[in-house]
Amino acid sequence: MDLIVPFLRDIHSNDNREWYLANTDYYFKAFDRNAKYIQKLAGLIGNFDPSIARLKLHQCSFSLVRDQRLKIDNRTFNDFLSGSFTRGGKYSGYASYYYQISPEPSSSGGSFLAVGLYRPNKELLDLFRKTIVEEGVEKFDALIKSTGFTRYAKDELKRIPSRVDVDPMFEEYVYMRHILLILPLDIEWFYQEDWCERTAEVFERCKPFVDFVNRIVDTYRRSSPLPVGHGLRPIKKLQRDYAMSHAEEILQRRHLNRNQEFNEELNEEENEA
């Protein structure tokens, strides 16, 4: 962290392309250090969640250039480094185990651990609400409390969606716009030599929640041709119309791709054995 934290503070104070181009070596050194943490954590998480074990670095890391679709502020560069561990990779649409290193001052929410889905599309979010109501919101409440995390309440709805009937005690869960839990951290967490091991232990407690979310995603993928990924922008009408008119073809292709991925994983396990 003696390399990563100073770099993040510097990029926070020097959010311009000129400074970045003059300090690319500085950035690459910080990125490489974080890459080692990502690779170590992928192995540790893979011990209890095999879907993570074979992820490559590019499937777990993000660019320093800020996604301009996220108008949190007018910054050009992110002032954090992070790692996202998701079945199938960071853009697969499945639930993630995520860590973020962002010392104060920070424009990116500070340092934290998170599990779940950030901004799923409306159809998937509707299925999530329907599932927790049908299976029992009390059960979902116990699942969240078992993780030690809290729900991510940012951007939550102002009122309960129509046709959702839930005990007022648990209304907060149907307000969620993100199927996401978060655990804020002090930057000192990442200064501990065993922070990767401690983080993996925390994530292991969250695996039942991740499995629950991924089960909903699998159900959604079997029934809807629309993209699974997060809803940063609404699906354009032409894309939506195409997906609905070619639903059978898209779902069949998705099913074949899943079978191919399963066979490749099986072959790799047999080769390793």
C-alpha cells in the first residue's frame, strides 16, 4: 500500500491528462501491485467458489479512465484501484465479490467491500423482487444479516413498485435499485499484511448471498433474450425490439454457449487431474 495509496491521492489531486501522461510509469507500478493482489484473491476465493478460480486478470480489473456514463462528478480518472471477482468475468452479469481501495480524500465512495449486482436492468430487478417476496422476505433478511454487510441504499426507489405486497418491516428490500451489499472499510484494512486472507474470509460468509443472486440471474437468462448486464443506460428501442423478435434464437445460442463453457471447465479439470 506504500505505493498504491500515494498514487491514488496524487491522481485525486491531479485529475488531468497532462499529469497522467507524465506519470504513466507511476501508474503502471501501482497497477502491477494491485494486479498481484487480484491474482492472490482470485486463488483464495476460488477455494470456496470454484467459478472464480480460473479468472484472468483482465476479467477482474478496471481502467483508470472513468466511465463517462457514470456522472458522479466531472472527473476524468478514477481515484481508486479495485478487483471484481465474477463468475464468467466482470461483464457477465453475475454477482461479484468486489473490493475497492480509495483513501481519503475520495470522490468514489471510499474504501469498501461489496457483493452482488450493481444496477441490474429493470426486468432482472423485477424478478429479484418477485423472488424474495415469494420465497419469504424474512429469509432474505436473515441471509443479508449473516454476511455482516448492509444493503447499498444509493439511488433507491421512492415508493414500493406496484403489485408488490410486503411486510412494512422489510419494505427497504423492495426499494433497492442495486442487488448489492456493502461493507465500508478504513484504509488501514489494506495495510495489514494478511488483508487478502482476511478479505477472502469475509467474502466466504457472503457466498450464500452470491449463490442466491446468481440463481436469479440464471432463471432470468433462461426466460429473457434481453441482456443480463447492468442498466447504466436503457436498452435502445431497436435493440430491445430485435431481442424480442429473435428471442428463441438468442436463448438457444445462450444455452449452447453455457454448455460449451461447462464442457471446457470439465476438460480443464480432467487435464489437471
